[in-house]
Amino acid sequence: MRSPVGRRGPRLDSAWWRGAAALLAGALPALAFPAPSLWWLAYVALVPLLLLVRSAGSVRRAALDGWLGGTGFMLAVHHWLLPSLNVFIVVLAGLLGLLWAPWGVLVRSVLGGRPSVARALTAVAVVPSGWLMVELVRSWQGLGGPWGLLGASQWEVAPALRLMSVGGVWLVSLLVVAVNTAVALCVVHPPARIAMVSALVVCALTTSAVWVWAPHMKQDGRLRVAVVQPGVVEDGDARFARSEALTRDLAGQRVDLVVWGESSVGQDLAARPDLAARIAKLSQDVGADILVNVDARRSDKPGIFKSSVLVGPGGPTGQRYDKMRLVPFGEYVPARSLLGWATSVGKAAGEDRRRGTTPVVMTLPSAVRVGPLVCFESAFPDMSRHLVREGAQLIVAQSSTSSFQDTWAPAQHASLGALRAAETGRPMVHATLTGISAVYGADGDRIGHWIGTSASTSAVYGIPLTTGTTPYVRFGDWAVYSALVVLVVFCGAEGVRAFRRPAAGTPARPARTAHEWPARPGR
């Protein structure tokens, strides 16, 4: 008997084959991210998963397909965590994959069977909105943060970067999933093809309109920033010495700021005045303040902090930012009393780092204001937006991905700088210990060359500073709220439809003849 949602192949009737297909289909979009960077694939990569979920024979099967697809996606995007978390990465992916179970039910509801043209057009709005809610929930720092948002795959596509200046990476995620939904319906539902092609045209015209309409930032001066990348040096003292030597070579190059990577200094500068004096001497020789990153137990507070510290010719300037959002398991273990066993099966943090409490905007001697971020804080759109609203003219992220040196992680991390620059209309520096280091202009375009993972060097970048406010900085996450409204309206409409539908088993009122007698069954 034919399934009410379409014919399925014999292998997809097998729970095992279907589960494997869902895992693989969910993993496919990972190829759109660095390092493969097949950005164009993102616009069709969800089609196999959408077609699979819509063919589910029951709500339960659709939820299971959604869960397995989400698990496959999380495993593929974060596979480089395997050496650190070991088998625990599978557990985490499975738990986070549960967020896609309701999305699977939603997909079956709007795409299943033979939807009307109106229903198909509804799906183009509802399915992306459901996906965005999944991205929003998993973006909470305690669940790992917003790494691998689908819109982030478009980090090198100029029209997508313009969209980000209006609605953030969230708006691009909506667009990507909307295109996938329209393509899926074009494939399996011919009566809706004209409407779906029209929807794709609307997406293209909207992107073009944003390209023309969205305000461009005005250039207002330049800043010469040097990035120091010492490379893979295991010993902390040797790493410091290498950074010191590379910085000393910058003398005479007229730089305004020197940036070292995350954990570039392994001792608290207040407890080690000799290290502070060496950095101050470097600042004096180069003629620029140096932004270092201290990963150490503080002498004035209990616990270990990761801190961006600005050092000038006279020593530490007093401007310091303590990292606020820590990497789960990498820098602290959530619910350590329950999950502390993770330290025995992987490279989870043996001792929890302490959190900072306040974002900081630092001021250079040239009066340029700099907003520091540390490590994966560059993945959070709200943090860079807040810094710009507080007056930051340049965003600087200090990072280290040395534990994942030969994986996709360094390229994925470096690409996030393009998103934050485009969203805020401010240039961004992504400085690392071991690569990839990168610099982006206010429109998200790359400035100069990337410093790869094999390099131990320094590089100077001439960065145009800008003024102006992007719509995203002004209005924030309006795309998220819009998606939430779409889902609320859809669920309300579905509730009304269900209320008006006759209950199962209720006998229909018998038809009557012209003489008002009930019709006989055989007539």
C-alpha cells in the first residue's frame, strides 16, 4: 500500500537503513563550512534530509529522523573535537541532536503528502523558522555556543555578508534553509513548482535589494596592527621568547598596536614583574601598545582567568578584560560533580577557569577604541554587537586552536571574523598562537593574507577604520523574533484547524432526500 506521504524505496522501509540515511543526510551540510568551504552546497545540502523526513510514515518516525539528522550534523561539524572529547563527542552530539526532533515533526507536518500551493508557500517560511529556533537554543553558551550555524557557511560570499549587516548570521540561516525548502518541493511536488520558483526569485530579489539599500560604513582613518603568531611551541617560556623575538622585529614599521594570541603569557603579570617589564620594553622599542593574553592564576583573586591585558611602554595600562564565556569541557566542566568523569576519557579541563563579568572597551594612545574577545567568544554575534554599541572601532579576538592544528577547526574559527565584521560594520583582527590568523575589513572582506598553521611569524596589516551603524547593530536579532512570530502564528492556525476538524469516530449526519427522508445506503 502506498504511504500517505509518498512512495519510499524498500531500503528506507528498514529502520536501520533509514537511520543511516538520516545520519548521512544530516552530515552533508558540514561540507559547506571550512575547510572544504563548498559554500554553494549549503543551498541544497538539506534537501536529502528534508525529503527523507517528509516521507516519514508517522510523527514518531519524523521525530526520530530529525534527531538522527541533527546528530549527524553536529558530529560532522564538530568532528575535530574527537581527539579531545573521545567517545563523549558522540554522547554530546546525540543530546544536542534531540533539538531537531521537533523540527522533524514540523517538516513532516508542512511538507508531507501533497501540500497545496498555499501550504507549500507556508513551508518556505515555517521550516526555516523552525531550524532557526534550533540554532538559537543550541547557541546558548552552556550547550557549546553558536558554532556551525548554517549561515556561517557563507562567510566569503559578499551578498550574504551584506545580509548579515542587516539581520546578522541568523538572517542568512533563514535564507539558506528557505532555498533548500523550495528546492525540495520543486523536486517532489510538481504542482508547487511555479510557486517555489517564485519564492526563489523573491529570495534573490530581496538579497539584491539589501545589496543596494543597506548602508555602507564610512572610512575614518587607518590603523596599523601587527599580529604575532609564534607557532607550535609546547614550552610556555619558549613560546614567550619566540613572541618576544617576533615583536622586536617590528621595530621601525610604524605600527599602532601589536596583538599576541590567546594564552601567550602563562604567568600573572602582577606576580611576575620581570615579564611585565620585558613586554613594556618591547612596547617602547616598537612604539606601540601590546595586547597580550594571560592564562594564569591571578594574584589578586582566587582562580585561573584568561585575560586580555594591554601593556604600554610604562607597563600594564590597567585595561584588562577577563573572558566571560568559557568553552564547555575545554575550560570548565558543566556540572562537574556529575560529568567530571569526562576528564578521564578525554582532554577536558582539570580545573574550571573563572569567568569575567563585564565587557571592556580599551583605549589606545591614539584614542582608537578596541573591543577584545577571547577564543570562541568570536562565535557569539551579541558580544561583538555590544562592544560596538559601547564605542569599539576595532574588534580583536585572541585565540588558540593548537589542540586541533591539523583539522578543520582553525579555518572554521578564522572565518567567524568575517561574520562579526560584516554584522557590526567594524574591522576585526583574529590573532592566534598557531594559526590561522586573519584580518577582515568592515564589510567582512579579507585584508591581506591569512597566516597559516605552519607559520611562525608576524605580519602588519593596514586596517581602514569606519564610522556608522549597521541595521544589525541598531536593531539586533529581529530575524530571530520574526521567526518566532512565524512559528507562533503557524501553531495557532494549526490549533484552530484541529479544533474545527471533526473528531475521529464521530458519525456524519445522514444525507436527506428532497423529501427530507434519510437516504438509503444503497441509493
